[in-house]
Amino acid sequence: MRYSVDFLKTLKYKVKYNHWLPSLLRAYGTVVNNTIYYALEEESVPDHIHIHELVHVAQYKRDGVVKFLIIYFTEYIQNYFIYKDWYQAYINIRYEKEAMEIEQYYREQYGEN
């Protein structure tokens, strides 16, 4: 696992709640650079979702905004042509796989469903 939960909690980031962007993307949250946008109220965001989004903040920091966006959207489109399914395209993006792995680890360690 590339990022520990303790490391993720040290990242500098901004958060916007009740935002339209995740809803447009049919998501609970989305990240652009160091800002996390949630469709939900602050008290409604599950910890495991927040950890998932923090992984994306770390990925942007590691790879840079341009590289992250090019890889993310290129893989999304390529995966759609492979799987013919938008959800399968999404879960097979390398950045999402990494975020889901750490999110799952968090759930197992901290007992969150």
C-alpha cells in the first residue's frame, strides 16, 4: 500500500460540501488538485469515502495535475471501450484501484462498512 492513513491525514487540502460537481458525475465526492468536492453535507460524509478522496489528493500531489487528469480520463475512455460499461471503466482506472485498495484497508482496520 502506497499511502498510510496517518500520511493521508497530514495532507493539506480544501473541502467544499453540498457541491454540484460530484452530483453531475454521479459521485459522493470528487477531487480536483487539492480540493475535495462532496455532494453531501459535512456530517454525512463517511470516513472511508473521505480516505478515498484523500488518496486522490495524494495522487495529484505525486503526479501533478496535468498528468493525473490525462491518465485518469484516458484510462476511463479506454476502459469503456474494453468493458462497455461506465462503472467497470471507472473501477479499472489505476488511480481508482489504488484509492479503493486503501479505502478497503481503512474499512477493515477501523470497522467501517
